[in-house]
Amino acid sequence: LYGYPDGLQSYIQVCEWAGKNLPDSSQIVCDKQPEAIAYGGKFIFVRLPNPLPRTADSILTVFKDHRISHLLLSNSGGNVANVAQFLYQTNPAILTQVHQEGAAEPAYLFKINY
């Protein structure tokens, strides 16, 4: 991954980890789906459903309906990070950190606890 910015390296490393360690039935919402699929090696990475409702309970219902199990967050923010922050502020127990890569510009994988 030489030459990529630190944040993208961290993101790719989380994708690789998820592809090796999560079951094929997992559905991971991410902002950079093409990169995630390329480096994760599985079609378990999906984009945020659109449009998204405005309440946490409604968002979780949509996620359940789409069988979304995880959120992949980059240090640079993005739509997934905004949704994760909103869900966490509503109910901190809804997200559990599963994996992290990088120190200067980390990327994170969170499990959704329905």
C-alpha cells in the first residue's frame, strides 16, 4: 500500500481484515464500496440505503431490512460516519467496535447490535 495516504491505507487494511474474518453473510455499509470490494475480496460491502429516514429507530429498521451487520468508518468522515455518530448519540450500546487499523488516520469496523 506504499504511496497511498495514511487514511486510505487504514481503510484498505480494515477491508482486507473484514474480507478474511467476517462471514459471507455479513453486510458492511461503507462510503468507498469499489475499493472495499477490491481489497476485501468479497461482495459483502454495500452503500448506504437511500434515502435514509431521519430517526435512529427508522434507520435501524432500514438496516435490518437490508441485513446490514456492520459499519466501516474512515477517519475522513463521510456519510457512514455521520450515520454512526447519530446512532451512537441516540444509543451508545448500538455499536461495538470490532476492528481498527492505523494510528495517525485510523479506520474502524463497528458491529450493529440490534
